[in-house]
Amino acid sequence: MTGFAGQKGTAQLASDREEWLLGHFPASIVYAAKTLDRDYEPPEECVPEARVKISFGGVTAALWILGEKLQTGLAVDLRAVPIRQETVEICEELDLDPYELRGDGAWLIAVKDAEEAVLRCRILGIPAVKIGETTADTARVLTCGEIVRYLERA
């Protein structure tokens, strides 16, 4: 994954509800949240088997789409999904799921060599991390420590 979960939604919330958020958070958090509207498109050198731009429905919707494109199952560790602290704080205050928050500018890519793709992205200043793997079965499993849940169609 490149970019951050919920980055576009966070920036949009910070702009649309700036005055309200400033009453609940330090200005530095609100203003940092407003700058999360960036595009972290993976470089051409990554040569993905499939790629999905995270948008409406967030990371979870994009994971479903990726699984459909690849016709595989997925094993994803939600603790590995990059998420900014501003997103966590704002989503907690507004009772929103950051993994379902709009994430335009972030991407999911499926590649044969994740470590190489992550390295290529980071060399170019693109935040990237391996969040999971494809599986031979059709289950799309999300784990968070001991908690296991199955991804459902968005």
C-alpha cells in the first residue's frame, strides 16, 4: 500500500469541519490533517499484477476490488495499514471507521516482490508498506492482533 488510510476523507473533514475540530483539537492536528490530500501513485517500475486506487469506501472497499481483480483470497494485517495520527484522532472523535474513510491518493498494488516495490517507492519519497498477501482460497481475511474478521463486499 502506498499513502495512508483515509487520507482524502481526513483532509476533507478537516476543511469542512475546521471550526468544530479546532474546538476539540490543537490547531496543529487540524492543519496537518488538511494537508493529507496528496497522491502517492506507485512508480511505473513496480510493475504490479493489479492496482487499485483507494477512494470511496476506503481501504476495505479497495481490498475487495483488488481480490476481485486477482480472483484470490487475501490475508491482511490491519495493524500494518499506514494511518496518520490525525486520521485516528478525527475518526475517533466523529465515530468513523478510518479503514472505510475515503482514501483518494493512496493505492493498493499486488506485486510478486513486495520488498522490492516498497524499496522503490521509498527511494522516490512515496510512503509504502506491505500490508498482506494473496491466498489460494477465496476468503478475504483481515486480522488485527487476535481479532479476525472476513471482508465483505463493499
